[in-house]
Amino acid sequence: MIKKIKIDEQPKDDFFRILTHELKSPLTPIQTYLPLLLSEKLGNLNKEQKDALNTISKNIDRLSHLILDVLTLSRLESKEIKFNFENISINKVIENTIKNLKWEAKEKNIEINTFFSNLPLIEGDSERLGQVFHNLIENAIKFTPEKRRIDISSEKKGYSFIISVKDKGIGISSRNLNKIFDKFYQVDTGLDRKYRGSGLGLTICQGIVKAHGGEIKVKSELKKGTTFKIILPYKTLGKPTEAFGEIIGGGH
Ligand code: ADP
């Protein structure tokens, strides 16, 4: 029986790995040729042709995002993902993420305010944590009506860092709140749904935060807004948490 389960699980992992790889490889030449075509280096285009290629390009980007998300998730689940742990500034990672999302916020006239505590460096993978904040802030923008605000804060409490992303958007009902970290889960799945996405973002966020020894929490009220909190253990490379706690004055 045990043997059977093991045999059954292995092909599933292999299937995902092979599938994502096979889906990714034909995208590479498409993503190489599309900009060449669009820049008219391979010949002039009329307006209709340009519009058609722009639509293709946008959808190829979505497809490649989705494939990358599935790949990241399967690597997180199989623990094959590689993390590049360094001593990093969380505030800087968040600032860079906000810069990357500046235009999305501007388009909706949404103000992003930061309330950063002066934090010491912490052990983490800046790219992967950047991915977490990107997803949370992008969601906050996506699910918040125009002209509202998003507040992002960071603080140190005892041996933990707490980062919160608070929006005044559409909110999530308590019925749906415990499902949002599930794979492919989206609150709005109707054919006429307004919001795009794969429902993988939060699952990936949770996996990355857990790999840092942390946790992610959410509070939400329908039509009032949502707050995500990331709690990361305060530790630095090469120093055990307690020792570092003493250096900076203990965990109170
Ligand atoms: P995606 O955004 O790609 O659909 P996520 O895993 O990031 O996938 O989010 C899952 C679902 O949780 C979203 O589809 C949405 O219904 C809900 N959600 C996430 N963040 C928010 C938010 N800030 N406000 C309201 N709903 C949210």
C-alpha cells in the first residue's frame, strides 16, 4: 500500500515539472520574435496588425506569468526551490516593490503611504520576499476602488518583524477568508468577473513566507478593506536569534 502511494505521487511531481518545462520552452522564441515584429524591424505594420500583435503580446505575458507561477509553486511544494539568503533591508525591498507598481497605483489614483520603523537587517531572500510584497500590493491596488489609499507599515516586535499591507478595498467575506490561500482559489469566478488572476499568488506568498520561518495573516471586512500581515522571525545570517536579540536590546 505504502509503495503504491509513493509510486503514485512521484509521477504527479514529474508530470508538473515536465509539463511546465514543455509549456515554457515554446514561449522563448515567441517572446524573442514579438518585440522584433512590433518594432517593425522585420517589416512595416499597419494599425490593425500592430493592435493584433499587441493583444498577442499581452496574452503571451499572462501565459508566461501563469506558467512561472505553476513552476514556482511546484518547486515550493517539492522543496526544490533555491533561496538566496542574505542580510537584507526589508524596508528597501518594499520600497523597490512600490516603485515597480507606481504606474498601476497612479492609473487608479491610489495613494500608497509607508510607515516604516527603523529596522535592522534581517536574513531573507530579497527577490522572493519582493515577490511576496509585489503580490500583496498588486492585489491591494486591484481590489481597491479609485482614489483610495493603501497603507504599508513595518515594525519590530520582540523577535519578529511585522509588515502590514492595509487597503480600503472591496474586502473579503468571512466565508471566503479561510480559502484565499488555497491553490487557484479566487472569490470571484463568474464568467463576467472583473478581476484577472490565477489564484496562485497568495499560495506562493504563503510558501515563501513559510520558507523564511514566518507566517502570513489576514483580516478583512466586506466593503471596508483588507489587511495582510507578514510576520518574519528576526534573525541574521551567522547569528542565532537570541544572541542578536541581546545585541539590539532584547525582545520586548
Ligand atoms: P489572484 O489575485 O491572482 O486571483 P491571489 O492568490 O493573489 O490570486 O488571491 C486570491 C483571491 O483572494 C483573489 O482572487 C481575491 O478574490 C482575494 N483577494 C486577495 N487579496 C485581496 C484584497 N486585497 N482585497 C480583496 N480580495 C483579495
